[in-house]
Amino acid sequence: MALSQEKFELDKFQLDSVEQIKAGKSVLTCAPTGAGKTVIAREAIRLALAEKKRVFYTAPLKALINQKFYEFAQEFGKDNVGIITGDANQNRDAKIIVMTTEIYRNMLYGTSFGSIDPFLNDLKYVIFDEFHFINDEYRGTVWEESVIYTPKTVQMIALSATISNPQELVDWIKKIHSDCALVETFERPVPLSHYYFKDEQLSPLLTTNNKLNPQLKERNDNRFGGKKGKFGNRFGGGPASQSSIAKVVDELSKKAMLPAIYFVFSRKGCDRAAEECRNLNLLNNEESKLLNQEISIAISGHKALENYNKLDLLKKGIAAHHAGLLPQMKTLIEELFAKGLIKVVFSTETLAAGINMPAKTTVINNLSKATDEGFRTLKASEFLQMSGRAGRRGLDDNGYVVTVKNGNYTAGEVAILAVAKPEDITSHFKASYEMVLNLLMGHKPNELKELVKKSFGQYLAEDNLVNDKAEIKRLENQIMNLQHPLCPGEMGDLNHYRELQSRLDTIRKEKKELEKRLDPGAQDLEASLEMLTMEAKSSPCNGCPKQKPCSKQMENIKRYKKQVKKIDERIEDIKNWSWENFEKVMDLLIEEGYINSEKPTKKGEICASLRTENSFFITELLSSNIFDGLSPEDFVALLSTFVVGEARNRDKNFSDQADIVFRKEKEFKNIARRTIQKQRNFGIERQVAINPNLSNLVRLWAQNKSWETLMEKSFLDDGDVLRAIRRTLDLTKQIAHAPHIDKAIQATASEAARLIERDIVIEAMPY
């Protein structure tokens, strides 16, 4: 059975998923990137509309949400589709709502235990696209919370790239929510072929049985004998091992393997790579003419786009795609690439995360990437996600994955990643301030404990206790078997007999010491010795030949009981670990006056209303007088210091700090230090980020300066500045509408939001 609405016959995994949904089950569908999981989402939407029910579509990235908003609006009608993100709130009563997963989680905070919020009335399905984001170290907790809090009347449709332990996720959902089916496929509609680029030559990486191409084998190939190689620096292992990016792209062009997404793990690397390809001719005359027309139409009237400093490269069919670009420019690049007019896009990992931008080829520039903790090798899941962008269904018979020799890793190590399974999904459940406060508004503490202990991490921990419980049972059986006495006659009490012997030894030593000192008290101990000696001799244990084996038996019983106690304590700790983490946050909030009588105070309600990196820190700032008497321009300049993220090397341009930041620096740093110390007192590690280096740019924007003026004063990428303004705008609006905020501060925040919500900031939003 194929669905007539689709342009091609559906695959078995798609049909199976739809059948499970129709049967009233939640479903986790795992399929390779590009296999067509969105088809399942669209069919669920059709089913909901047919029943006049609602459906929520959630995803981790705003770019993906915006894309689906436009796609669904075209397919199901504009009136049927709404969008809710931190930036947009449009048609929120529509039957189909697209939103970030964080927005959905925040909605669920407001539901009472076992009830349904009015906004969730008639909600039939919630779709979690890119569900493997549950494994994200920083944001994974959002997906766990969303599953936990989703009403049991709502079917969940989780769409994920291939993962190693999907059954554990399904079993967890079954335990805490409702019946859930697992549908898996490992088949790609467009098969992948892996290649390796080395010494200006493109060679197949693997044989037909997924072994390393013998011609690529090196002496230090770890998997294929020899010593493991070391990874090079960010852009390769030095000149000797650096492959020319232009030569790679030229070779792909000659072999008709374009368009390609070329993954480079830094913005500067992407920009440099695009520049290196400047002299390549990748377009024919017709493509070049059409591309120039498309670009001219798209940028007309948009000064920021007209001033894009790599517009000439874009017209050659070459582009860099990363967070430093304006959203409008990223969207233009994505659209031109989808039309086949951009032939190579040099991108950070952004394009590996679900955006519908398939290519014939993906190129991975290095196996080493920079992280906050230093350089590390790519994970199998990361390699798989990037590889999966290759191959366009309906256009390509094959997709190509090319890994470039850069650094000291070997072809053997690439082969290992190419055939490796992704890492298991684990839990990153973490109690936040707003989680604790929002849940306390609608739940009793005993209900909270029940909710918190439903985390995936708790499920995995308790599931792993099977062996511990089996060990306890074995030990208890051993103890039971050792309970039978070994006494040949009358049963004695060996413990008591040993106590008597010990007391006798002690008194004898004491008597001996007194006699040495000629102390008359020695005579007083004689009677005690005689009485205890008679009692010991009358014991059945006295002279018993079974004393030694009996003693060993007792020692074993004692040892086994000690082991049982230790395992019991570990089991108890595991059963309570997620709740203990929650309690730490709750205890801090009680101590600081955010909670009283098990409910949030006014201060707590302020904190609960804020959606930011550290809502406790922002509330501490709002509770001080740091914002008192500020103009709207100074207000947003100062506020930007706390929302744009931690300062990085490329941010360090102190001329961009507003005067208000210098004047208030000592005050807000004192609050930051106190916040950090308060957190540490309760064993809580939460970032308190301060980055004042864009504050003057935000202030200039609030003063109605043009975007061109800002860019003249800034050394940063356009996207970084725009993101700083938009994050500041988001928090400014939250403060303007938060409960119990000083009226003067709210008025200032409202006016500040009005000043900065204009021109390119609005254009970047998906209205």
C-alpha cells in the first residue's frame, strides 16, 4: 500500500510506522539520514486533520522549524499551520503547530499532574524529529522531560537517525508513558560509496565486503596491524599531510560528483576553503546566468545581503555556510544549493543536523575536531550523520562520501568510522531552576519525585540493577545454607563463648599488671576470673572439635551480610540519584527564598518565567538595583552582557563595550561571584556567563543606528551580532512580561524591546 500523496512508493519502514500510528501506538522510527522519515510526520498530520485533531511537530533547530513551517503551510494550507519559537508566535491556534522541542517542554510545565492543559486540547500526536538529540550533552534533558510530561492520551512519534540501543528507549517509553512500537531500517534509498582522497588521488575506501582497500593500507593502520596513528591539528597535520581543498573539489567536478557539502570544523576554515576554490569553474554558462538572476532577485533591497563580502564567490557556485552568516543569507544558500546552482558548500556541522539540503557527495575534511575540552576524534554517530547527507532520492543512484587525508590519521582509521555503529543513547537528564519551580507550581512534592524518577537515566540505571539483584539473591541463599549449626551435640553459642574468652584475657592481663605493682586490687579480680572460667567451661563450645569450621562459617555469614548491605546501599543510591540532583536545586532555591511552603515565592515565579542559560543568576540580577534608572538603550546594552554566551577569543574587542557596562562592572561581577559560590555550596555546577564585548553594538542598534554602521564598528561576523541582538530581545521581552517585576523596569524593558525589534532583526524571523 502506497500513500497517494507522496511522489514515490513508500518503503516498508514508512508503511509499518503509519500502521502502528493508526493502531493507536506511539512509535520510534530509526532510519538512516535521507531515508524519508518526514513522510511519516506528514502522514500523521493527515490523520490528525482527518479527525479534526491537532498535531505538534517539534525539532531541535530553528532553521529546521522554519523550513517545516513553510513546507507544511504550502502542503496543508497557511491557515492550518502555526509556528512557535523563541522568535516567532504565529497562528498558535492552528491544527498544526511547529515549534522547538524546548517550547513544547515549556508548555508541559504548566500541566497539572495527570491533566491536560487547555492549549493541548484535541492534541492527537506530538512528533519529535531528530529524536537522537536526546543524547545531546547540553540539551538532551529537554527530550527526556518532554517524553515524561507528555499526557498519556497523546501519541508520540519519534523520528531518529540510526542509533545502537533503540529498544532501550522504546522499553522506557512503554514503562512511563504508553505502548510504543519500534520500527527500524538500515537500508538507504540511495546507497553510499566511501572514497579516500590522498596525494591528489581519489580511491575507493572499502572493498565490497566492507574491508579497507588493500591499496590504502599503511604500516600504522591500527585495525589492520601496526601502530595507531596520532591525529593532527585542526586543519591537518602540517604542510606534508595537508590536502589541497581546491584539488579535491576540482576532482569531484571532473568525476561528476557535485553538488557537494564539504564539512570543515571551523568558521574560518569554511571561509578559507571557499576562498581557495575561487579560480575553479564549476558552472556552465546556463547555470551561471540563472544563478546570477536568482541572487539578484533575492538580495534586491536588502543592503546587508548586498554587502555580503563573498557575493562574488556565491555567483561562482561556491559558498560557506555557518553560524556567522545572517539567517537570510544561509536560507538563500540553502535554496540555491537545493536548485543545483551552488555546486559546493563549505559548512560546519550545522548542515548535518536535519536541514533538508541533500547533496550527491559529502566531504569530511578531517577526523579531528575542536571542542571546549580540546581536540578529539569524531564520534561514529557524527561521522554517520555527516555521511548521511549524501545521495539525493530521485536524482542519484549513489551517494558519495569522501574523507580527505589531513593529519596523521590513516585510511584504516577512516574505515573503522565508516563501518562503525553509532554510540548508545545515554541520559543527560538534569534539573534546572525553571524545571523545579515550574513543576512545583502544579505538582505536590511526592508527585514530583514520581515524575523525576521517570527519566531515561533512571530507567537505564535501574535496568542495570538486574545483576546486582541477582547477586543479592545468591548471597542470601549462601547465608541461608550456612545457618545450619555444626555442633555435634548440644548447640552452643560460639559468639558468646568467644566473648567470655576475650573478657577472661582482659581480666587476666589487668590482674597481672596490678600484681606487678603489688596493688591489693588484684585479689578483687580473682572472684570474677573464677566465675567467668566456670561459665566458659560449662559452654558446649568448650573443647568442641567443630570450633574452627563453625568460626569460618560465622565469618562467611558476616562477610556475605556485609556484601548484601553494600549492594543494597548502591541500589538505593541509584534509585534516588535523579531525585537527589533535583533536591540539590530545590534546597538552594529554598535557602535563597525562591520557595516557601513547597511553592514558589514571588521571586521564584520570576525565575520560573525566564528561559535562559542560568535563570537563577538573571533573577539575582533583577532582584538587585543594577537595572534601576537605566535608559532603554543602556538596559539592553547591560542585559546583553549576560545572554550572548561566554566570551571567546574572536569576541575580544573591548571598544565594543558600552559605557554602562564599565560603570556597572564591579556590581554585576560581585553578583556573579556570589551566585557561583551559592551554587557550589549545594554541589551545583551551572554556568554564569559574562560577555560584555558586544554590548556597545546592541546599544547602537537600540539607538536606531543602521546595520551597516554596526558592521563598520565590528570585527565579528554578521550572524554573531544578529544573534546577540536577538537573544537580548528575547530576554528583554521575557522580563517585560514576567510576574512581580518592578513596574519601572518592565516599562523600560518594553520600550527597549520596541527599539531593537526592527529591520533585519524582524526580517530574520519566520513570519
